[in-house]
Amino acid sequence: MQNLTIKGTCEINGTVQVSGSKNAALPILAATVLCHQPVCIQKVPHLKDVTTMLSLLGNMGMTFSIDHKLNVFIEDSTLNLYEAPYDLVKQMRASVLVLGPMLARYGYAKVSLPGGCAIGTRPVDQHLKLLEQLGADICVEDGYIIAKAKKLKGATLTFDKETVTGTENILMAACLAEGQTIIRNAAKEPEVEDLADFLNQMGAKIEGAGTNTIKIQGVSKLNGGAYQVIPDRIEAGTLLIVAVMARGSITLTECQPSHLEHVLDALKQAGADIEVGDTWIKLSMTARPKAISLVTDVYPGIPTDLQAQFIAMNAIADGESKVEETIFENRFMHVSELLRMGADITLDRNIAVIKGVKHLVGAKVMATDLRASAALILAGLCAKGSTQIDRIYHIDRGYANIEEKLCKLGASIQRSPSSHFHTA
Ligand code: EPU
């Protein structure tokens, strides 16, 4: 198992290009199952989760190639096996995204039920309930969701709870359903809108993605073409928080500032000087950050995927703050690791109360999930001494070339030479 060793209190300055969005690329790759002609997906990030999605699609019969710029060319999306096995789904919950498109195109899908994970129980009841309302016959046998439908039929559907991948699954299924589907209480995240833009470019008829109500007029098949994935707003937010913590000055290029409005407001409150253009963000910070209280929320609110990084920032900020997590019930595993580095944080159910300390101290810590690992890297970069982060495979799931990017900005990070790549 690999680990990272980070030397603390470095300067962070320079320019960095934001990668394509993980959470947009995954549903778009799954959606290629619906396409009857070759597809090229551009700006796919170089990540373990993308490799897992491609293994899943390849395992089911899809043929594709990847060029040196990481464009994925789907040559033939025809499947000859309609099953997402436990071994792949347990590595990545987003594998459940193949359920909707497989069912819509082939009338059958067998997908392992994703279990709980480090950040919560994360059920998929809403995905299944709405697929049933589109006419699917669904049962769970031996840990597998088995879904069948001769032809899905459009309907007016309402999610009990906003769910990102749930909305994406239903959106993909409804593209090939007979007649019109209306999804109410849909997730509004930019990644959902990006998926809809991709599907529309391939011939789907979707309106309203990015709002709470999405209308889909079913079509008989989708075609092919080229599409570029949106920039990763969580990677961008993580890099901006690094610069705030390290009192640095950075420019992000190839990003989408409009996807980060609330995040940029929070960082301004913390004391950062921020300028934005159409596709770039410049941030500079000269003093210790001010502590800021925040509550995670669905888009356009502060994303839960930046909660851990904001807690790391508040841990070294001037003052006391509260960070409330409203999306996942158990997304505070990073807190006990930050305590080992000298942070002063108490947890009261879903609220972390943070008293900023002047500096953290390097320690041996353990990554528990993707965003928690990012928070520990941020903390390590601003801590006195050296920090060793174990179980670093989590970070490789969702951040493309993170060490390279941070080292280019001035960080000192070394990966242990271990050649084993752990994926659980
Ligand atoms: N929920 C249900 N039933 C469902 C579906 C969701 O109760 O059928 C609950 C969840 O347990 C959670 C809430 O609804 O409490 C929202 O979960 P959502 O379904 O929106 O999350 P997700 O689709 O599983 C995606 C991202 C996550 C991100 C969340 C929230 C992908 C592949 N994953 O997950 O990303 O945190 O939305 O924005 O898009 C990450 O990248 O680190 C990550 C975890």
C-alpha cells in the first residue's frame, strides 16, 4: 500500500490547469451505452474511478481506445453482457450508473447493490423507485439489483430526496422511454446538466437540466459524436483552499468559475483576494485565513465534497467556526486524523465546531475516503514538520496527478515506492 510524505509549510504559488470533472465523466461514460454510433469523450480525467468505469464497460463488451491526451474513443458501445459485478461495484459506487442506460437499451440489467461506504449508508432506493415508475420490474436477489422492462414508458416522477446519480440514472433511462418523462425534485448539479448536454448532443430531447424539473421526450436511439467534459469544480475548490491555507497566490486555468460562486464567496470571507475571468480564477492570500462557518448543501450551495477541505482550512484559521454537514450522515472521518495533527475540533452530531490553532504539527495519519485524503494533504502542507498519509489509494480515485500539480506549485510531496496498488 502506498503512502505520501509531505513536508510542511511550503509556499504555494503558480498556475495550474484544472482537469475534467470526475463526477461528470463517470455518468457520461455510462451514457455511451445508449449510443449507436462511435463517441469521443474529451477531457476525461486520469483517475482510478475512470479506469474502473472503463473496465466495467469493457467487461460488458464495449470496445474503446484512449489516446495520449486521454480522449476516450468508444468504437462500438454494443454490450454482450448486461451485468455489473460486485467486484467492480464495491470499488466504485458510481458503477450503479450503468443501470438506467442498460435497462433502457437492452431491457435488462443486473447490477450489484453498492454497500455502505465510509461517508454514509448511501442507499439507492430512489433510483429503483423511479425506474419502477417508468415501468421496470425490479427485484433484489443475492445482493444484485435485477431490472427488466420490455420498453420503458415515460411518466411524471418525483424524487423524495434530491440525488445526483439517481437523477442521472433516470435521465439516461428516460431518453429511450416511450413518450414524455418529467422528473421533479431533480438534482441541479452542473454534472447533471453536463450529462444532459452530452445526451442532447447525441440526439436526446431533454429540457430543464440544471433546474429542479427536467422534461425528456423519449427518442428511439441515440447517435454518436464528440463531447468535452466540464472542468472539475471540486478539484478547483480544493486547489483554491490550498492557496488560502498556505497564504499563496495561484491562477487556475480551464475552469468554470460560475460553478463555484458560493465557494468563492466563502474564500473571500476568509480573506482571499479573488479575480475571475470566463475560464480562470486568480486567488491571492497574504494573511492567516479568518475562520468561516458554513453549511453544506445541494448545488449551488457549498458542496459536501469540499467540507473536509474547509474543515482543514478552519483548523488553522483565526477564530472559531461551525461546519454543518447536511448531505451525508457520517462524513467526518477526517476530523479524528486532524486531531492527531493538533487541530481543536469537537463533533456534535452533524456539526463540527473548530477552534483555529496557529499551526498544525505533522503526524502519521490515515486517509479514509477521497475528500478526507485531500483534507489531510492540505493540512500536511501547512503543518510544521513532516506528515505521512497512509491508504493514499483513496486520493487516486478522484484527483488527477495531484502530487504533480501541487509540487509544480511549490509543495514537497513524495509517494512511497511501494508498487502495490490497492483498490478496495
Ligand atoms: N440518497 C437516498 N436514496 C437514494 C439516493 C441518495 O437516500 O436513492 C441520499 C444519500 O444517502 C445522501 C443524499 O441522498 O444522503 C444525496 O446523495 P446523492 O445520491 O446525491 O449522492 P451520489 O449521487 O451517490 C454524488 C457524487 C458524490 C457527491 C454527492 C453529493 C458522483 C459519482 N458522486 O453521489 O461525490 O458527494 O453526489 O453531491 O457523482 C465524491 O466525488 O467524493 C463524492 C462522494
